Amino acid sequence: MIATIKPSRLSNTLQAPASKSSMQRACAAALIARGKSIILNPGHSNDDKAALQIIELLGAKVNPLPGQPTEVDSTEVNLSALGSAAAPLVVNCGESGLGIRMFAPIIALSRQPVTIVGTGSLLSRPMHFFDEVLPHLNVTVSSNKGKLPITLSGPLQPRNIEIDGSLSSQFLTGMLMAYSAAGARDVTIKVKDLKSRPYIDLTLRVMESFGLKMPENRNYEAFYFDRSPAMLTSPLTQYTVEGDWSGGAFLLVAGAVAGDIEIAGLDPDSPQADKKILEALRDAGANMEIKDTCIKLSGQELRAFSFDATDCPDLFPPLVALAAYCKGTTDIKGVKRLAHKESDRGLTLRDEFGKMGLSIELEEDTMLIHGGEVLQGATVHSRHDHRIAMACAVAALSAEGATTIEEAEAINKSYPDFYTDLQKSGADITITG
């Protein structure tokens, strides 16, 4: 699919998309809860669909209704008896990094071997964590040199362990979910150098919402499960998926660089890490007004800013689109967190935005963006990375001339309505192929 974006001025109110971080965690929690759950405001991105398919394959009864709540019944789920020796189970996580890292420890509760596969960039993303940690928990692991496919057989037995949290907090999310599902008692997960702490806050908030056994958070350095037994079956749970600050960040930046826009459904009190986009917008001098869960942005002259994205690396793409229109040199820390995303985002952002005339330098853990000059419309490529496609589209709104994005369908991974939403706000976007 090809998207062609012409210079546009925006003016409308849009609803933020559902958070796939919140939605996927809700799916895992609904599976573990051993009861009936209703997920309100469910997402429908590719990653969301993959999560629903996974919990259904693992025994939950899922009744998704388009535009309506999704019902999940996990009353009869038995995670220790997945598949059989005669018919081993194969679970496809699609291209979701959170999906594989969160569901793998849960799948490891099975006594029978279960094979986990994926597609696209997930096939090349490192999964050595499972080879290194799970064998200490009574899990047999067979992987492709630390990458997919991976076969696990347990059952996982919660024990005192220490894990490295520097690569991704998603591994810890999976371990917390699995320990809770296993009824962990008097055991501790210690964590070194945990990154993206707000995502663990989101994990814990979702677990509590579904009545799961909760660990004691000891300053993000250790998570202790006490001696109390876990609930065998939870009562009916209703959980509302939050508006997505990751996807909403692109809409907010679009308003800052291309006119007046109002985004509804973003909770400023959310634990989502990417709400820090508000700090960047303020520092850049954006004209912004926040009232409850509605945020108004209007275009005006912007200035360069400094920002640390170490705990919110998914903000790099919208931040680059913002910095492109900020006069001066913007510096963003956290580049080392970008190597193992859907693409090597540091290099991808430099190369694709370079086609539009933006100069970006990468210096160790810092990205320098020399903004303030008019971008030129160009032909760019998503590199099959949803956030690169959205960043280029936002930047194209105030460029000189049309911009063409190849493999533009990459947005389906997280925000399938992105182009449609921009069109609703007045963006001149043509979709072909």
C-alpha cells in the first residue's frame, strides 16, 4: 500500500486509539483470572488481534464484537495442560514484541511442549532471555540461537531469581503475570537496571484490575510475592482499555506542526510512559490546552528542546517529526533503546527523514536533530515499521510538496485507523495499492 500526503492544515476533534499496551495486558490478565471478563474499548490493531487469538488458543472463550466490548471467559482454562504429546500446540504471536515476551512465561506453565512462532521483524528480535532465565524455573527451552521459533515445556515453578531489565521491561511483565498465574508464594523477582518503569506500573494496574495475585513492588528493584494463596476464580471483571498515548503522540504532534486539532480520550494520569510527549510539546513551545481527557493543539513557531526518551523509546519517531519543525538543534537521549524495534529506528529515522532534507546525527546514546528548515516532499519507506510510517506522514503535513510512503500499511500493527483519522481532520491523504 502507498500513502501520498500533501501539505495540509488540520482542524477537527479526534478520538485517541485504544492502547495496545493496555489491551494486550488485559487479554493476558483475562486469561489468567479464571473467570469472566468484559473488555471495554477494545483495540483492533494487528497486535491486539494476535493477543486475542493467543488467549483463545490457550483455552479462553473469546467473543469479540466489532465496535463493542469483548467478552472473555477463562473459567475452564488449564494452563498446565496445553496441547498434548500427540498434538503439540503452536502459538503465533504475529509481530508483537510484547506478545512474545509476555505470553511466553505464561505458556511455560504447560507440562506439554508448546512452540511459539512469529512473523516479520519478530523473527530477528533477540529472545535469549528465555534461554537464560526459564531453565532456572524448571522450564525446558529450545530456541533458534536465542530467536524464534522457541519451544517451551514446564511447568514453570516460581523461584527466587534475578533478571536483567535493561533491554526491555516486557520480559518482567511476562514473569509477573506467570508468577501470579502459578500462585507464587514467598518468592522474589529481583531486577537489575530496569528500563521503562511506567510500563511496569501499567502491568501492575491491569493485574490489580483483574483481581490477580499482586507482588509487592520494592522500588522497582524487586517484586515480592507473599505467602498468601492466589484466588482460584475471580468475579466478573470489567476493564476499560485506555486511550493510547503512543498513537496519540502522533496526533498531538500533527496539531503542533500543521494546525488546530483536539484529541480526546488521553488520560494525563495514565501510567503509560508515552504521556511524556506533553513535556516535549511544552518545551518546544507548542500552543497546548489540557482539559480533563481532551488536549487542544494549535500550530505556532516551535523551538528546539532537550528530551530523555530512555524510558519511553517509542516516542522517538513522533519526537523527530516534532523536532523537524523546531528552530535549532534538538537532542534526544535513549538511542540505544532503538536497535531492537521493528527496525533499527535510530538509523531508520536518520535515513528516511534525510530523504526529506532533515539532518540527523547519532552520537552514542544521543540523537541530534537540526530542525527549523522547510522539509521537502519525498518518497520514503516505512521499513515495515508502523511508527516510522506515522512519523513520516505527520512530517509530510507541513512539507513542501507531496510525500509518498511505501509499505504504508505498516500502521496496521498498532493504529490501523491512522490515515483515516488524519483525513477526518482535513489531511490530504491518498491511499493506493
